[in-house]
Amino acid sequence: MGTDEGGDGSPRGGAAGAAGGKVSAGEAEAGIPVQGRPPAKVVASLMLCMALVALDLTIVSTAVPQIVGDIGGFSVFSWLFSGYLLAVTVTLPVYGKLSDTFGRKPVLVFGTALFLVGSLLCASAWNMAALIAFRIVQGLGGGALQSTVQTLAADLYPLRERPRIQARMTTVWASSALIGPALGGVIAGYAGWRWTFLINVPMAGLALWLTVRHLTEPRRSPGRRGPVDWAGALGIFACGGLLLFALVQGGVAWPWLSPPSLGLLGASAVLAAVVVRVERRAADPILPGWVWRRRTIAAVNLAMGALGLLMVAPMVFMPTYAQSVLGLGPVGAGLVTGLMTLSWPLSAAVCQHVYRRIGFRDTAALGMGLAAAVLFSFTLLPSPARPWQPAVIMLLLGAALGLFQLPLMAGVQSTVGWAERGTTTASVLFCRTVGQAVGAALMGAVANATVAARLAREREPGLPHRLEDVSRALAEPGSLSRAASEHLREAVAAAVHHIFLGAAFAGVAAVLVLLLVAPRRFPVLPEHE
């Protein structure tokens, strides 16, 4: 039975929530843990697993020059990140379903071990092709970590205490964004780039030991397990891989309307139709239809996809704006961007006091509405702006998004039972990551079109005529005349303004989805104390 969410965000007795989903009477015996404060060592293992995933990208990014200088592969080094992202994204639904079928602990142990093996392989890579392949192995483990840790956080904490663990998880991500680049630079500069991967070994080993030794799941009823839908898993992996590959490479390796792009997008559409057919026939599908048939989960998935899309603006384009337009160095640009990661966990930690009064949906809509307004305010900055102005915007944006993400994650996890929570959590994370990939493609195309149009209108000597030469000109501003440099800065500023405007529209779309699709009160299931 489901219950409507009370005004304080807690379960309230009454009629069953229509969108809450079917939960058996023997739910507690089927594997719902007895909720209470989990052991500190279990929490430590979850934090370590989250840190492994969060630190990985930021540490490796600063070691790229040393990696390319040692083993070559400059033309394809971007796949160190794209390959990892692909592997994480397409495996999220698979691991979510497996954790619902076999339990969280086996999936978390497997993911941690695979991530550890991938890190060792990366450290031993002899060329760029091998390193990219081993990064994909890392990503296959990272998908299990990212999905299962978030699910376990909901399993181990009752709803009233869930903001505490979610705020801790957010703090891990924020800390990683701040210290990761500096730590990666120090390691690559003084110990060698291979240690950027070897540093994962003791962390993963400790997380693995803590998980195996201290994480205990209740015995589950054998009747809850069904046959694993391996055909659906393979189809989702192939379809998601082709789609993300097309989005990552489109407009970079080849034009959007070229045969490779159209062929990959067409093939992914065909595979998507095949996956839908396979999943409809599967006895226990990897990506079940109820994920989209239930209003609450569907609305959260769409809203989180919009979050992933709009996050491309502050995380990818703000550093470029800070360095190319404001003239800040890498450290200053990092500080401006990092302010968002400081206010986000603080806002997430206090948002429970808001959603207990007005509910999950309205709190998330309030947060995203504020975020859309903050994103739009960026387009009103004077030219040139002062560094403190975008810094304030990033600080406010983090505070607004903290009000948005945590209520949706905590709320949607509370509308399903234990046996559906892994799949639900994975679907939310999957949509957010796909939103990031789509956002990177769309906003990259907008930025390129804006800069190209601005450069085509100018006749200033020395301005680059090709987009491929813009990054080189930005890196070496002394090679341009003062007038040419100013025109280039204005072109980049215009492109970033357009990006933030698009991000603001994505925020408005998320608010509309929540207000029009999500129920006003989430159908929260009773807590099993």
C-alpha cells in the first residue's frame, strides 16, 4: 500500500497512492532492511566508493599533458573521458536491476573490485588505445558504484534522516571538484601520471574490505528473484552506447549531418525500438515499463534529464568564460566555478526543512525556478563583467540546485519498495547522465555556431577563420592584436551567454514537468522502522 506524502514529507496514513507501485504484503521479509542508524564503517565504505567515482575524472583531467607526452595519442585523448562516461551511463540500468534481483552488496563488491582492476590496468597502459580500453573497464565498475551507493543510502536511512546522508554524498562530490584538479596536478608533476590511477588502489581496497566485512543485508525471499534479462541488458548497452557515441563525436569528429552521425543516430533509433520490444516480452525486464508509466518516477526522470542538460553551462563553459573573457588564470577560474559546489551541499543539508512544509515536488520546483532565474541573470551581466559577478551567480546557482536535486531523489526513492528501489535510482541517474551528453552536444553546437557567426562578420586582421584555431588563439592571446583579441573575447562571451540562456530554458522546462506531470504529493510508502 502506498500513502500520500504528508506536509512534512513523511508518510501519512490513508488511501493507497496510485503511482506508488505494487508492493507485496511480505515486503519486509522480501528484503527491506530494518531502518536505523547504519554502522559508521558502512557509511565510510559508501563515502569511499562515492569518492572513487567523483575524484576519478577530476584527477585524470589535469594529468592529460603528461599522459600524452609519455604514450602519445593526442588526437584521441578525449576518449579517456568519453569512453569512461559511456561505460558508466549504459550500465546504470543494468546494475540497478541486478541490485534489485541479487541484493546491493554483491553488486557493490563487484563494482568496487572491477574499478580497482581497471585502475591497475590503466596504470600499466603502454599506449593510448590500451589506456582508453582500460578506462572503459573502470567505467564498467564506476556504473555499479554510482548506482548502488545511491540506492544503499536510501535503504540504510529512513526518510527523515535521508537528507543527512545525501548531503554527505554531495559534499564528497563538491570536495572532489575542488581538490581533484590540484591533487591530480601534484601527483602527475611529482610522482608520474600512472599514480593518478594507482591512488585509487588503497581507497578501493579499503572500501572493498569495509563493504565485505561490515555491510549486512537481510535474508531475502527466493520467490522475489526472476530470470535475469540478459537480452535486455545487452540491448540497452548497445543502444545507449551508440547514442552517446553519436552525441560525443557529432560536431567534433564529423559534422552533424554527415553520414556517420546520421548512421549512428539511425542505428540507435532502430536498437531502441528493438529494446522496447524485447523488454515488453521479458518476464523481468532490466528497464521495466512502470518506470515511465508511474507519474512520479517519469516526472523525476525528465526533470533530472533537464538538470543534466543545464549543468553543462556552469561546469563546462563557465571555466572557459572566466579564463578567455575575464582574463583569470586556471586557479581563479576554478575558484569561480567551485563556488557552486560549496553552496550546493549546504542547501541540500537544510532543504528537508522546506520539503517537510511544502512537499517534495514544490520544493524541487522552487529550487529549479530560482536556478532558472539565476542562469538567466548571467545573460544580463555587463561586458566586461567583474569576476565577483559570475562568482555570485555560481554561489546562488549551487544553493538553488541543492533545493532541487535532493528532494526529488529522496522523494522518488520513498515511493517504491526495496525490490524496485535500485531500478528506480538507476533510471534517475541514467536520465541525468544522458541529459549531460545531450546538453554537451546541443550547447557545443550553439557555442560553435555563435562564435563562427561572430568571426564571419569581423574583418579584423589576425582573427582565426576556423573554429579549430579558436582554442589556440585563446591559449596564446599575445599572438593577436588588441582589437582582434577583443573581438574574440566578445564572440566567446556571446556564445556563453547563449549557452546560459539555453540552460535557463531547460530549467523552466524542468519546472513545467514537475508542475504538470508530477503529483502534488508524492505517494510515499510507509517506513519500516
